[in-house]
Amino acid sequence: MPNAVQYGRHSIRLKGFNYSQAGLYFVTTCVEGKKKIFGRVFDGTVILEPAGAAVRDIWLGLDKRFAGARFLDFVVMPNHFHGIVALVDALPRRGAASSAPTARSLTLGKIMRAFKSLSAIEVNRTFGRRGGAVWQRNYWEHIVGHAGELRTVREYIRQNPLRWDSDPENI
């Protein structure tokens, strides 16, 4: 396997943090090349195209796939996605054949891989193509530490469409 240093890549994850532990995580992932493929913003409201609706629908269906997680506030923007994931099942698993704990299988990384993969398949379907990059490599996450911070993140998500026209990255 190639060395991460060889390619100048480094992990953006918090070193030593266990991303399988119960908690709230604010996630952001961007479209490859920041192309505006999910819709448009009109008068502070996101108008989703079929590709954006596919991303929304995948997010809303993740709770069926991951029983130990809740998928809270989110917004699909024309070229990126913000959401809050709550990992709620923090109990160690017990093996069926013994009482020995097994490794916890649900992690934020596993959830985000599934979200990006499943949504990319559906987005590609809406464009009538069999494959192709939809999302940029990786995703950004922030561990939400307390109730006040959760309120701030929720407000950020809610206000994101209203700030679209004034964001220099979108002009």
C-alpha cells in the first residue's frame, strides 16, 4: 500500500479519537470539482434537481441501514452537503457464540462511506451514466461537544441557503 506521506496526504481526523463512540458529528462533503449539480438556490431556498433529490433521499433512508445512528438536520446545497449524524448505540457488542465483546462495527467513517457511495450511484443514475466521481475524496467532520454548539451547527445548516449568494466561493 502506498505511503500517505509519499503523496502528501494526511488524515484530517482527530488523532486518537474513537469515531465509533456515541456522540454528535457535523459532516460536510463536496461535489467533485465543486460543480453545482444538485440544484440551485433561489431567494434563499434550495431548489433540488433530480441529483440533489437523490442525495436527500439517500440521507433520509440511512436510518434503515444503520440502527445505531440517527440522521438529524441536513441541507443539500448545489455543490455540497451538510448533515448531523448522532451515533447513539455505544454499547459493546457481544459475540453470538460467547460472551466476549466483539469490535464495534458502526463508525462515522462507515456511515459516510455508505452515504457517499449510495448517493453517487443514484446521482450517476439520474445523469444516465454508469459511473463517475460525484464526491470529492474524503469529507470534513466536526465533533459537536455540547448543546450550545449543537444549536450553532443547526443554525449554520438552516442559514446555509440564505448565505449562498454572498459566499465568494459560489459567485
